[in-house]
Amino acid sequence: MRCDVLIIGAGVSGLVAAQKAAKDGLDTILIEKRSSVGFPYRKIDITEDVGINDIVSELKLRIFDKSKKSKWLSANGSFLLNSKIVDLFIKRSKDEDSFEKAALDHSLDFGCRVFTGVNNIDLRYGSNGIEGVDSKIGGRSIKIKPSVVIGADGSKSNVLASSPLRKRKKHNIYLEGFGITAENLDIPSGLTHIFFDEYILPGGYFFMSKSSKGLGVASVAMNYSKPKGIGVDTYFWDFVTYNKYVRDVFRKSSNKKYFVGGCESFELDRRSYKNVLLVGNAAGLLDPLFGYGVNQAIYSGYWAARTIKENISEGCEKVCEEYEMGLGRSLLPDIKSGMKMRLVFDSLKNRHFDRLMNMLNHISEEIEDMDDFLNNPVKYPIPLAKSLIRQPRLLGLMRYMVRMF
């Protein structure tokens, strides 16, 4: 089989790439090693709409729910954020109402050829990159000759491992998550709660939220870059046990389904090689601070397909050049900043989290647009100075953060 674009991996980034490529008239093949498309567990990912709102609209990506409110809690403080930025609830599963099912249906409607249960994938490299892919479905051998390959096969990417591209080991952040989806969580719909507790969740956080449709989610995300000696599920249940507010939220919950997963944020010199583009987790495109990856997966999958459509007539070198430039303008600056913030975050104590909550509360009394303040606090020297006068110990924390940067 020949095709314009071969996409390896049918997660979020792969499905978005397949839908965009097929929609734009490219002869597209999508292959997936699992027997069916969809996240193996039911879960809800929450991600900001920044940079992907137009993509969601164009491709009619399925959004389970939306919210603009979040409550940030430390051991002895809290801060309520009414944001202008929209949080998108993405339901992941094999269910009919999942993100994956909708994206798969759209891809098929646009003419994408989809093969599941594909194994023994052999990537044959030549002078122009991947010149052929040999694999098996059941006992049947299939051979694909693509013009361009999109590697969307996750953190343990075979496409990346088989290429000359190598991770910069110094800047790798490995995060693990464990959580549940459930009905009847006793919290207001559309108000995401984010908890920080350095004693119970060192290098991590706990969040929970409930959609307007009644289905809720609760999860921990922990930094496992250094071995911790205990499983991520232990952190989850310890926090539920020791935090009375969370424990009460769970009392009447029902229809619980568990999910678990891990992913890695890492740096590469490039995320393309010859005729190969890496997207999503395969490219290490993950927020290293909070572990968000769906936004980056949607953007990179879309951008890879769009770049191919717009530049393939000028050759794969041009495709790679434009793809790298696009990532450099959009995702990579925030990921680089997140790497630095991760160093600060891992060192914070509960007293630091408490002071930060108090500071944000004081500043929000004088600033209406807290989104703008959080993005660029130096624009607001007077409210910042007033808060520091009220809590002079924050100055030491800010000095520490500046040193880390």
C-alpha cells in the first residue's frame, strides 16, 4: 500500500493528525497496535483551550464539558480563580461518547484507512527516512510505503527509538498519575479543585472536578523522575484518607472506574527527521509542571498534518523546517519554562504554598484580570509590592525562585 501520510499510534495526537490530514485530502493511513481505538480506561483529561480553540472548532473535536473556575488549596490557605481561559473536559475511553470515538468516526468519514491490532512493526529506513513499514495484523502481513510518517506512538515511541534523534537526559521529567472517574462526587459542577501538600504529595498535586453531566474525576500527578519507592496509587489513597474535605466528597460517590498512566516530558534537538514528524508524547510535548498533555497532543497532531499538506510539494525538508518553526513559536517556550518551574515546585514546602495562596488573595482584591497577572506579574508592581509588605516572608520565596531561574 502507498499513502501520502502514515500515522503510527491512535491516541489523541494520532487521531487529530489523521482527521486533519484526511480532511485536507491527503491519502492517509492510521495504524494502532491495540485491537481497538480508545483509551483503555475511562478517564477525564482537563486541559486549557489556549492555542487549540480554533482547532477544536474546525475539526469539531468532541468536548465533554467546559469550565472557567478553579480553587487552589494549600494546607492552610486557598485561592479562587475566575479565569477567562476555558478548561476543556476531554472524556477518554472506548465509549461511544468519547473523544477518540468521535475523532475516529470523522477520520473514517474523510477517507482515512484505519488498521487496528497491528503488531511486529518494522520501520525500514533509507536515505530519505522511513521508506517502508512492514507489519502484521493477525497472521496477515501488510507493507506500507508512505511519503511522510507521523510518529504518534506515545512516550515509549518506537518511531523515536528507531530514529537517530536522542533525548537530552538532563532535562527529562517523568510523571505518573492515578485516579478515578465517578458519579455523585459531592462538589459543585465546573469548579476544579487543586490541592498542594508537600508532606503527603511531595513533587505532586491532587485535583478533582465534576462535569455538568454528573461524571467527576479525581487524580494525583506525581514526579517520578527520581524513584519514590511506593506506587502512585498509594499517594492518591493517602491524600483521600488524610484530607477530610476530600474524604467527605468521596462518601457518596458511585460507579467508580480507575485509571493509571505515566508519561515523560523531555527535550530533543529536533522533533523531525527526513520524512518523520514526532507528535504528542512521542515528541516529549508535555507540560513538565502539571503533566498536561492533551493540549500539546491536539496542537502538534494538527500542526503536523497541516504542515504536510501545505509544504509537501516542496519536499520533506521543507515540511520538517516548517514543523519545527511552528513548535518553536507555540509549544516549546512554555515547556522550557515549565522545566524551570518544576525545579522550583519540587523544592516548595507547605509554608511556601500557604504564603502563595495568601499573596494571590491579596492581589486579586486589586486586580480584575488575574490571568494577565499570572502570565506577567511584573506589569503590576504596586499590587505586588503591597502584598509583599503584608507578607515580607514572600520576598525570600520570590528571591529563591529568581535564583532557580
